[in-house]
Amino acid sequence: MSIEDIFDFAAGAVTGALGDEVTWKPGTASEATIKGVYGRGFDRVQSGNIRLSSNRPELMVRASDLDSDPVEGDELEVRGITFEVVTPKLDVENVSWTLVLKRSS
């Protein structure tokens, strides 16, 4: 078993146990229902004495659950909210995507 197989197995266990149902609406493929782990990532920025923080929605999905690679502008729905993919980030083992999201208008 390769390291990629082990990471894919682990990602499947995490999305299976902690994941939400996601309606995936890519621009290049058919709509699909997948599982993904939704969260509100936390960013903190400090410049001199000024500190800013914000939450940003993110979704982690298994690469093997997607018919095509996610790209900026793809849409998805999770927890009744429609989001647009702002930044797709593939992990170093090419097993899972972390999608930085923004609410779709």
C-alpha cells in the first residue's frame, strides 16, 4: 500500500465520519452529491500594533470523489448555503482538496 493510498483511506474516514453532504456544481462536469468537511478557517494578521482576524469558510474533499479538479468559480452548496470556490488547494500527496470559499450572491 502506497502513502497516497494510506492518505486517501484516512481522508475517506474523516469525510465519512465528520463530513456534510455537499451538492457539487462544477462548471465543467455534472452536478454531484459528495461528502466534505466544512469549517470556518481562522486567519489572523498583525502589522505593527494593528491586529485583524477573520473567519473564512473552507471545505475539505477527497480528490477521488470529484470528476474534475475544482477551479475558481465552481459552486457548491453545503448546510443550505451556496458558495463559490475562491482558491482550490491540492494537498502535497494529491489526495484531498481544501477549497477556500465565499458566499455566492
